[in-house]
Amino acid sequence: MEALNIKEIPITEQQKQETKSLQDELRKDPVVVELFQRNKLDERYLNTSPWKIHAWRKSFEPCLHCTGLNQCKQRVKGYYDDLEDNGILQNVQTPCKFQRAYMEKTAHLEKFGVNDMPSNMYTVSFDKINLLKEMEEYLLVWEACRSASIHNQGLYLHGTMGSGKTYLSACATNDHARKNETVAFVHYPTYCTR
């Protein structure tokens, strides 16, 4: 079998200088240094792939001052392109610290057989309700719901729209799912359309 005849692409002196300057800049960049330490990357990549590292650095820039998922400026909310050494330097989509925290808070959702729960209630719990500002009637209902949930008893909730029936039901369902129990949160009108 014949060897491949691969020709090297000619590089101008200016391109060589720009690459050298970029390599020096990347070596001093604390964000790049942290990347290399965190992912245990070989320093040879600063010589072989400086432009790829530079592109990564630019794409990672919005993450440096991010304060939460609602502020995320990445293409895929909560994920950034990371660089890993898999024999070659590869881009790998990685969840950020805020996305990882959200994933941890919502891991119990895997225990739902049916989940018609509004997404803003995925993390609610009886323990997270601030009872200091609630009226006595609500405190009695909260205690009845919490007690029924703890003792695995059924409870019929009724009331006007916005009175908190769905919220309290979501608290009970989430708390049981967090105990590794299989649960279902069924919205009857949605159920009828299935």
C-alpha cells in the first residue's frame, strides 16, 4: 500500500507570529490555566491547538460573570462547551454549576410515572413554605396536608382557584418522590386528552 502524500499548508510569518503571541497569552490566562488543571489537559495542546483553545475561551466568556440559569447566554441553557483530552482535544457539552444544582434538585422527577406538574413547582416541598406570613386557616390546611403525606393518607383538597391546592399537592408528590417512591401528578383535563 502506498503512503499518503500530504502537503503541509504554508503559513506566513505573520500567522506564525500571531499564533506565538496567542500561545503566550493563553499560558498567562487564569481561565485557561484553570481549564488545564480541572480537566488535566496536556500542555502540548497550547502548542498544537491554540486557536481551538482561544475559541473555547471566547465561548466560555459569558459564564465568567453568570449569576444563574435565568441569566445564561449559552446556546443551550445551562451548558457550556468544555475541552477534554480523549487522545485529541475535543469539545464536550458540560452542565454548568447552576445546571448541575438544578439537576440535583429535580432528580426526584425520575420517580414520576405521570408528571403534569407545572415546571415552576418541580422543587417545592412542605419544608420550603414560609409559614410566617400565612393566615391561620392556611396553616391548618398545610398541617393537615403535611400530616396526611407523612402518614401516607389520602386527602381531598377543594377551594377557589389560586388557593394553593396544586401547590400543596406538588409538595406532597415531590416529597414522596424524594423518598424514592414512584408517584404520579395527574392534571385531569390533560389526562382526558391523552
